[in-house]
Amino acid sequence: MFLSKYFRFCVHQTVRTLNRDSYLRKRYSTAAVQPKVDTSFVGALKSIVGDTNVSTADAIREQHGHDESHHAVAMPDVVVFAQSVDHVSKVSKLCNDTKVPLIPFGSGTGLEGGVNALQGGVCLDVSKMDQIVQVNAEDFDCTVQPGVMRVGLNSYLRDTGLFFPIGSHCRKN
């Protein structure tokens, strides 16, 4: 008797959840985001960042379509390698104007599936933005571009007597 009631309760909760999820998908769908990634769009990206910084190759797209999470690969339509703040700004504006999803990509170490391109779009890789802009030893701070890795920063800081500590949960690069 108890199992029967519990089973009915579980089925009822599952149906409620499915109905709620269906309602949310209809109410808050991504229908407003209609990717328009065609050859002219890719050409516009190339005119912003250069031919060598845009890739539609399957291997590159697959590499940028997942992180360290358990989620399946969801590839972007195109990967763009930004080299400056100006590149990031112009690519962001183009994606916004054309309503193409934009997914930022650092080193791919996330654990939540945030880089999975569920709606396709543009993956903006910032790994080539790897300059150390400024070090203020007196204030114990520094300004770096988003592609700077911990090992590179610590190598740069070695002669100053400073280092950038991290928790044990962080990747070694």
C-alpha cells in the first residue's frame, strides 16, 4: 500500500515537472535567437579578426563545444580567436545585432557546461589575449588579459618576489 502511494506520488511529481518544463520552454524559448551563421556572417567575422582567427573546422568546434563537465558536446557554428579588446567588442556587437548566440571560452576548465553551444552560434576564444598589462608590486595586484595562465603569470612575477596563489582545486596551467 505504501509503495503504491509513493509510486503514484512520484509519477505525479514527474508529470508536474514535465508540464512545468514544457511551459517554461514555451514561455521562455530561445525563438528570439535565430542563428544566422552563414558564409556572409563568417566573412564579417573574418573582416574583424582576420582569416586565421576564424575556424569552422569540426575538430576546433568540437574542442570548444564542451568543458570538463559531464555534459555532451554541443558545438558552436564557428570559433573566433580574439586578440584584443577591440576584437571582443566588435564580435560582440555583430552577434548582438544579428541575434547570434555568443559563448565566451577561456581554457575550457568549467564544470557546469557553460561553454556548450546549445543554440549554436559563435564561440569567442580569448586564449590569444595573453598579455600581462601591469604589475603593481606595492599594491600586490596586477592587470592581465583573460588568456593569461597562472604558470605564465608566476613565471613573470618570479623576479619580483611575488606569486599568484591558487586553491588546490585549480588546474595547473
